[in-house]
Amino acid sequence: MPARPLILLVCDTPPAQVVSAHGEYPRIFTDLLRSSARQLAIPEEEITLDAYDVTALAYPTDDALEACGGIIYTGSKASAYESIEWITKLVAFTTRVAAEKPHIKLIGICFGHQIIARALGGRCVKNEGKWEVGPTPIELTNLGREVFGTDKLSIQEMHQDHVPEVPPEFHLLGSTSVSMNQGMVRFANGAPPSSPVSLGDIHVFAVQGHPEFTEPIVSKLVELRGKSGVLNAEVVADTTRRANWPDDGVSIIGPTILRILGVAK
């Protein structure tokens, strides 16, 4: 019996120069999850994504939701605190699905992390002009070390908005000096985590960074955003210096997502 497809809520389109080399978000996330699946000896064909462009107000039907293996939210250059139609609809959808369909796992990446926070009792704000860009070490909590199965974690970052607190019923996975909430989980029915932690009991998983981004993707984004003035020269130089630092997207974070979704043990 084939694995149930995962729903990908597409919240943006990368720049044309990234798309031409790496594809749009459905391909980028498929590459992440299939690369992680290979590490876990899972057949690649078990990883399939049904993509919906929520910026165009496209959403799965309730039948499609019931047939899915979980929902993944992509990143976006938009801000999750904006009160524009597609964002407010996405917040409302998230609130409804979390309440009415608690058996469906929710996985938030960067903007998705922020949307989930806003929808489930928290908030997203601009981080006083502070950017986090490129491979970044995360200081894991005890729970974070259990969830990821490691004492050290590094993730690609590309954000200046952040979630400044841990929303109700969520538990912190890790922090940096720039953004306290680098990852969070909520367990089924809001229950506290058991010990040892069972990843299958996690209902919502969200990270501020981008496990789906590779060094070439981040380097191209930094080049483009540096030229446009979105990133200043200091941020560009610092990110370029760290370009080849460790990145655990495929090796640790992707497999963790697959285990939470029940695709892997």
C-alpha cells in the first residue's frame, strides 16, 4: 500500500534564478524529503507531495485532508503578521485544522513556523531589524536533543521576522542569541512530553530555519538580496564567510520530520 501523500502549502515562489537551478518549492521540499528518506532506507517513491498555492487561495478539500499524511508549510518573503487576505485565510485554516482534525500533523518551516504560532495562540513580529542568514548553530533544549537525537544542530536561516515567545501548549526545541524560538512542538491534545519522547506523539512541529535550503540556494539568495539592498554588506560578508559551515537539514531535520509524520520509525 503506497504511503499517503503529504500536502505542501506553498506560500511563495523563489526568485527565477533559484527556480531555474533548483525548482520551485514542491521540488525543493521533495528533494529534501527524498534525500532524507534515502538515509533511512525508505523508497523515494513513498514521498509524494500534493502542492497548493495558498497565495492564490488554493486549498485542499476536506476529503484531501483526510487522505493526506500531514501538512507542510513553506517559507515566504511575506510577513506572517500581515493582515492581507491570503495570510489571514491561512491563519484561519491552520486554526481550524488543528482544532477539528488533530490527527493531521502540521509541519511549519520559517514563515510556516510563524503562521502556526499566530494561529495557535502566539505571535510573529519583526526582530528589530536583526537578520539571521546562512548556516546557524542552534542551542538545543533537553527536549530538542531528544527530538532531534543529537546534542548539536545547525540549520540554514533566512529571516528577520520571528516568534518572540513559545505559544501556549508548545515546548521549545532550541534557541539562538538572535531568536529565542528556533523550533517548537506541540504534543497530541496539548499533553506534556513523555519520557522518552515518542515522535509519533508530536502533533505540531515547527522550525524557524530552512532545512530544505542547501548552500547553493542560500548563496544565490544572499547574492540577490545583497544586490537589491535587502541584506546589507555586513550580513552578506558574514554569511559568505560561513557558507560551508555544517548544515543538518538532510541528515537530521529531514529524518526527524519523516519520523514525526510516521513515514519512518
